[in-house]
Amino acid sequence: MNTQISFKSINKIAIPAIIAGIAEPLISLTDIAVIGNVEKHSVEALAAAGLVGSFLSAIIWIVAQTKTAISAIVSQHLGANRLHAVKTLIPQAIGFNLVLSLFIYGITALFSEAIFSLYNAEGLILSYSADYYRIRAIGYPLTLVTFAIFGIFRGLQNTYWAMKCSLTGAFVNVVLDYLLVYGVEGVIPPLHLKGAAYASLAAQSVMLVMALWFFWKKTPFHLKLSFNINPQLKPLLLMAANLFVRTAALNFAIYLANAYATDYGKNYIAAQSILMNIWLFFSFFIDGYANAGNAIGGRLLGAKDYKSLWVLSKKISKYAILIALILMAGCALAYDEIGLLFNKEATVLVLFSSVFWIVLLMQPVNAIAFMFDGIFKGLGEAKYLRNLLLVATFLGFTPALLISDYFGLKLYAIWIAFFVWMLIRAGGLVIKFRRKYLNKEV
């Protein structure tokens, strides 16, 4: 069988996925922008928001890998016309996510101060971080159940429903951020950093309610839990476990970067918080095409259509690189103004501007890495993704950071290390894909 891979069919999945994907980092960017402009202790509040945002992303990325595993299995069964075989799997996977998220919340909320002291946070930054995190962490069950449902939608080749949920959540967050952080005179007292946390919780709650509505109304699945374990649950959990390890390695790199930046001083971690959130925003933006690769790639694998799989990889890579170049050009034109959106401290802005060009230069490499990362997830190649990330992190990123730090490069050291990291990831994925799928026959 040969499936036509058109610009329209890719963008039908990619465009809504891009919009849905940027909603989550947009929530964090809104928090950073609003918090960074408060009158009282703005640098400390910005640093705390950046640290908590990075840690939250780390945890969510790790445990939300069940979303990717669900998407891969659903799309493969869709391609093979066997959706009926995974109907009991869906509630079991969602239930697993819920129990796991409650466990993580209980452990991390209890030890929040100890966790952020590992980032070298102390004094007011540590206090702000712990308070902010305890509120934000309540959203773990909301987010992880929502993400599991989004994985089902993507597996069914539909990212439009997730887009609607994410846009609504982002809108709620932006409005409540301003109202709760700054307050409304005589009506709502200014809640400072805690206000941003409550705004995020409200947004996550709205997204979950909407996701459940689409799940019940639009999909062939249900939430009735069967205690007869679906045969696909073990492969799903094995795939998720490999992706857990992969994402833990990924977040070790981010943790190490933040720990070094914090150790350099509060202005460095404030600048690093802005740089990292912009980098994550870009990655989620480009990741829309990776989501298309994930969904369509899984379906093509289920249908054993390897020729179309190769065509898919070439087309989405071109689109992703184009988006990366557009992002680079836009940011280059507004290079100095971008930093002002997040903070007004002159020292922070100088540090930000001195390194931002490296973040921009990385984008085409990021695009290739994210594209093939998405395709490999759809193909169920979790073991290879795990091994590649371990190599990139411990034989690429970490030595590059240690060597560059030794020469006193500070923020430059962090982003040189990230560049090396992404080059290894992109190169490893392209080589593996060409060797395994370029000339594969049914």
C-alpha cells in the first residue's frame, strides 16, 4: 500500500499541534513575563519561577511519556484497522497516569525545599520556589490525565481537539495571571508569585474538563476500567519506561544548566530562565511537525507503508527547518526588545543579549532533531531514543559544559553544551533512520 503524503495531510495534524503545543510553554512564558515585572523582589521572583518551571517541565516530560506511548499504539492500530483491540487499554493507561501523578505530587511537595536547594537556590529564591511549587504541583494529576487524552486524540490523527483545549487554557491563564499577580484594587489583593500558580491551576482544570468532553463525545473509547489487563499494556509501559529514562537524561542536562547558572549568581539564573523558556517555546513550536511525524509515522508503520514513511520524513523536515528560519529571522529583527518583555534589570538584559544568538543559531539543528524524534516515537523506537539521549547527555553535553565552565565561559558554557547536545541527537537520529527505513520493503 502507498499512502499519499501531502502538504495538506501533514499540516492538518501539524498546525493544530503547533498551536496546542505552544500553549503550555506560553503559560510558563506568561508567568515569567508577569512575575519579572512585579515591583517587589522581581529578580528573585523571576529566578524562582524559572527554577520551578524547569523542574515542573522535567517531571511532566518524564511521566507524560505515556502520552507518546498511547499515541504510538493507537496510531499503529488505526493503520492496521484494529482499534477495537485497544479499547480496554485506554482507561487502564489513563488510570496509571492518575495514580502516578498523585504519587509524584505527594513526594515532591513534601520535599520541595530540599529539591530546590539542589539547584543552589537559597534565601528568598528558595522560599519563593518552594511556595510556588507546592501550589503548581497540585496540577500534576490534571495535566497528566489531560496529556494522556491528548495522546489518544493524536493517535486518531486529530490534533484539533487538543488545540481547542490548549488555547482556552492559555487564555484563562493569561487573564488570571494579570488579575491575581497584580490584583484588582478593592476586589482582589495582589498575590505576587502565588497568584501565577493559582492562574496555572485554573487553566489546567479548564483544559481537563474540555478534554474529557471531547473524549466522550468524539472518540470510540470509554473510561470503564477493566481488570482484565489489555495485552498492549505491557508494551505501552515498556515503551513509556524507555522514554522515562530518555527524558530523565534530557532533564538532567537542563538541571545541570540551571544549577550552574544559579551558582554564577541571581542575574545569571534570571537570564538563563528567560533563555531556557524561549528555547522551550521554540521547541514546542517546531514540535507540531514532530507530532505530525509521530501520528502519521505510527499509522504508516501499522500499514507497513515504508516508502511513504521515507517521504514523510523528508517533507516534515523541510517544513520544520522553514519554521526554524522564520523564528530566527523574527527574533533577530527584535533582538534587544525580546529581553525587555521579561525583565527590566540592565545586568540581566546584558547577559541575555550576549548569549541569545547561540539559541537562535541552534534552531535548524533543533528542527531536525525534533522531527526525527517525533517519527521514532511513532514507530515505537523508544529503546534507541533512550540510548541516544544517554550518549548525548553524558558523553556530549556534560563534558562540553565542564570544559567550557573550566575556561570561565559561564552562560556561554551552558549554551555551547546545549549546541553539542542537539548536534549529537540530530545526527544520531538521521543516520539510524536512513539505515533502517530508507530501503526497507514490506
